[in-house]
Amino acid sequence: MRPLARQPDLAPYVGTYARPNNSYVVRAEGGKLIVQDRPNSGGNSREYPVTFYGPDRVVVTDGPDRGQSIEFVRDDGGRVNWIRVVGRVAVRTP
């Protein structure tokens, strides 16, 4: 996948998204987006540096999960409200 020449504003994607067994913390760092998988049990977390290759779609750019696609999903109002990683959906927390 080829990255978008112009990456979108990262602010709408930053936040925490929860699932029953883990959470995904998405943060901007050095002008790039990082997705962190945090197990709710307090175990080891993993970080995925990502880059946008399409609207609301990113690909992991480094590490053992390189090439994995992650999708952000918007609600009816256009707000990024969910993240889909490996086919599993997590919802944004307040």
C-alpha cells in the first residue's frame, strides 16, 4: 500500500478505544500516529507506528505487524468513534 502524499489532521483520531479485553490508545507523536494495544489485565502493551493510505485507513509501518491494516470508523455525525484492528472493533471512550 502506498501512503497518502498528504497525511490528514491527526487530532480526530487521537483517543482511547475500548474492547472487553483490551484498549487501543491512539496518540500523535512527532507528527505521526501511534496505535498502542493495552491489555486490560495490565500485561505487555504493543505499539504500532502507522501511516494513512486512504481515508480513515492506516497501515502499520514497522515491527512484527508491519503491513497490517487498521481502519477508523466514523459515526453518522462524522466523528471518529470506532477503530477496527484485525477485524475486531473497539469504541471510543469519553
